[in-house]
Amino acid sequence: MAQRKGCLIGCGVALVLGIGVVAAVVFGMGKLVDVADRSMVDPAVYEGVKTGDAESDVRAKLPSGESFVKSALKEGGPVEPDGSTCAWYISTGDADMGKETVLRFCFKDGKLAEKTKYPMK
């Protein structure tokens, strides 16, 4: 009887741990999808905007860009123009030589001051 009770407790603990792992995986996948939605831009959007376009018009075509990957996207890029604020995104296009492409949009005085793309480090 004692062995049977111990087995039932062990199976119950394993079941609870298994459900916890599945919940953590589902939560993690949801976070990854959320980050992708906020940090990825189609190359057509990049090509469609021009230097001098109004900042509000350009930002309306872009996702928020706020995610924990922002600092990683900044690495290895060219120097930001003085006095500008920039936003970094990952291109949804094909990777170049196995590296993702970073798309950077810099704004100054209410206009798109610079757009640049470079391989992610």
C-alpha cells in the first residue's frame, strides 16, 4: 500500500512538472512572436521611404521596434548622425551570407535624416 501511494505521488509530481514545462514553452513562443512583430520590417518598406520624408509618415509604416533585441541590433552599425534619434529593425528579407540584415532609420527635425542597412554581428 505504501509503495502504491509513493508511486501515485511521483506520477502526480511528474504530471505537474510536465504541464509546467509545456506552459513555459508556450509562453516563450508567444514572447518570440511578439518580439518578431515589434522588430521586423519588410525590405519593401525600407525601399519605399526616402530621406526627407516626414517622420510621422515613416513611423506609421514601422512597428514599435521596442524589444530586448534593440541593443544587439545597434552593435556593428555605422555611427548615428549627430542630433538624431534612430530605430533599428531586422529585415524580413533573405539573410545575406547567413547574417540577418539590420535596417536603421534615423530621424532629425521631424524628417527621415538617414536610412541604412548592414549585416547583423
